[in-house]
Amino acid sequence: MNEVILDDQDRSIINALQGGFPVCDRPYLEAASRLGISEDELISRIETLLKSGVLSRFGPLVNAERMGGGLTLAALSVAEDDFERVAELVNAHPEIAHNYEREHEYNMWFVIATETKQEISTIINAIEAETGLSVLNVPKMEEFFIGLKLEV
Amino acid sequence: MKADVSNIDALDRAIIAATQGGLPLKLRPYDAVGDVVGLSGNEVQARILVMLDSGVMRRIGVVPNHYKLGFNANGMTVWDINDEHISELGQKVGALEFVSHCYHRPRHIPHWPYNMFAMVHGKTREEVKSHAKEISAILGNNVNASDIIYSKRILKKTGLRIAAQ
């Protein structure tokens, strides 16, 4: 993936908006005035950053578990020559939120997010049946920090 | 301590569904959401504030794509730590500025001996390795085993999807 070159203004927008965004009638105006730019400029910069893929999202980030949903991290150990087939089968489930190829014996790592907690095992069973592989399921037991603090 | 599950109603869910693709890039974005779900902008704002407070929404903000920003090395560092110290040590590791997520997760012996995950982002693998050393220094002799599992390719990244009803 190609690195996108950002200017200082883009950087300060990304750094500032990782922490939060105002909830008021004209939130872009409020956020822009803190950044010393105009409301229109902030909106158009966010739009450009989304289009170029520098930002994968801008908006409310939901905690699925607080909505009663299920969430887990899971992994598979997939033979190299079977990898693409298994990736397709796993990705075909809309409940798979992210999936990464990683360099390890467990070489496919994915997040499963479901509407209810019980559905997690349904999806895991389905993936095991479809792929013939055994899923490593490592749901979080405790969260030590979740916050984005990437300085760009 | 916040309750494990918060009560949200159909309108809250509608707001979540309407903003899953992102907050509208319009001068009055909450009014625009209100138009979709049948509420005023002020009602949308009030409900969002409640959801932020209860933790249903973590925050409103941007999610950067590390790769596009030149953070090409993404190392999931995994650790086998003595259980009695994991909470205390996890807090310290989670607080490091180069750690984006840190969790206690179950071991699956014999396949999987690790019980703590800390995601580390760096421009290069050397940078990730040196961060892992800093983590290791914090954990001291409570570590029984560790590994760095680098990402190679994103196979899917859609984020969470919540149905509107």
C-alpha cells in the first residue's frame, strides 16, 4: 500500500480528531476553529483523507459489547496453498469485521462481531465446518487500554 | 463501573445504523442524521451524548489507516505472563504510547500459550522490535514466553455492522 504524503494541516486534523469530535449544531465549525481553519476546509480535508484511504473511518465508534453484541478475536492455521480459498470462506461472513494475514503458524487472524453473544459460537462452528480447520478463539478477558494515540 | 450492557432503543440503533458509514460531511451533520431517522438534530445530539456517556459509543472521531501513514510494520506482540500479575502489568503496557490496544486473552494449551496481546505499530520492523523490548523490560521476569506476529496483508476491513432494527 502506498504511503500518502500529508501536509501539516492534515496531520493536525488527524491528531486532533482521534480524540473526539464535538456534539453540537455546527461541530465542524467548532472543531475547525480550534484548528485555526474554516469549517469548509475541515470538511473538504476530511473528505479527501477518507477518499485517499488515510482515514478508514470518520464517525461514531460503537462498542458492540455494550449493545449486547458478541465480539472476539479468532485465528486459523491455514496451509499456504489453501489460503485464498479459506480467506474467501471466512470473509464471506458479514460478521467478520477485520481479517489479517499474519506471519505465524496461526496465519489468519480475524475479528468476529455479532448482534448477540450467542452468535459467536454459531459463526465459529460454521467456519470450522466450511474450512475443515479448527478455530483458535481468544475473546478478551480484560481490556487495558483502547485509545488511538497515533501521532502522525 | 459501567454496566456490561446498556439499554438502547430502536431510535438509538437507527442512529448507530445511520452513522455506520460515517458522520455526514455536512455543515449540520446531526440534523442530517435526524432527517434519516426521523428526529430533530437536537434529539440526535442528546441521544449520542447519552450513548457516549454509557459507553455504547466509544467516541466520535477518525480511524487512521496505519499503512497509508507509513506505519508499515504492525506487530501483534503476544506474551505469556504469570496470571497473578497480568492486570497490574497490562495497565502499564496499555499506557505506552506506541501500544494501540492491549488485552488479556485466554491461553489454549498446548497450541497457544500467550495470555496478553499488545498491538504495536512502527514504521519499520526494527522499530516494532525495539518497542517490544521496552515492553519486555516492563514485564521483567514475569514473562515466560513471547512472540511478535507481523501482519502481512489486510484480507478484510469493514468494521462493525449493526442492523437498523
